[in-house]
Amino acid sequence: MPTRSTIELKALRLATDIGTYGPGDVVPDAHILDLSLAIDPSLVLIGNDGMDRVYDYDPLIEDIDRLARERHYHTQEFLLTRIVSACAAYPQIEALSLQLCKSPVRDGTGSLGVRLDVDAVALAEIRATADAA
């Protein structure tokens, strides 16, 4: 039996508004999310085919889409923080890694991103803080 399993979401284009730009600034036209969720291997290595045996990630994707659309963000970091909090609401998620990139950065090229890795201990702390609120 595997000791580790992940669900990976790659290159999800978010409909979001991030940053404040002035005249002559390069304004990104894309914000792309990569997300890797560590989950219990028993939710991947299953004996019977059925949604009741796996982690249903569709509600999380809906949460992420809602968070991305619901307001203007000054920073990518704050949107990432909110996405981590959304992930913490799902007990099946044991740890996660996420990256949010914007592009273009300069002269119509490049991407600039923020990566965040949240281990099981940090995720437990986030959950405890949310439960106390």
C-alpha cells in the first residue's frame, strides 16, 4: 500500500482581480493556480468504483472559484491564505502545496508566482484557529 497519495490540480485559470496598477504598468491577464493535496491513500487505492470511496474535490474547486471572484485582492498572498483556509475545512486534506502565478510580468513575457507549502502540523494549527473563531 502506498504511504502517500496526492490530488493535483494544475493550471487552473482563476477569474480574479489582483493588484493595483498605474499607467505604463504591465497588467497581468492571467492568474494560474497549481494545487497539490495530500490525502489518505485509502481514498485513492480503492477496492470498488464509487464516489463514496474517494475524496470529492469538486466542492473545494467551487470554494476556490468563489473566493477568487468575490473581491479585489491587493496581493496574491492574501488569496492564497484564503484558499488554504478553504482547504482546511476539508478533513480529508492532510497537507497541501499551492502556487499562484500571474502573467505576463514584463514586456508581455514571464510569470511571477508565490508558492506555499503547508504541512500537517501547520494545517492542524489553521484548523484549530478556525474552530476557535
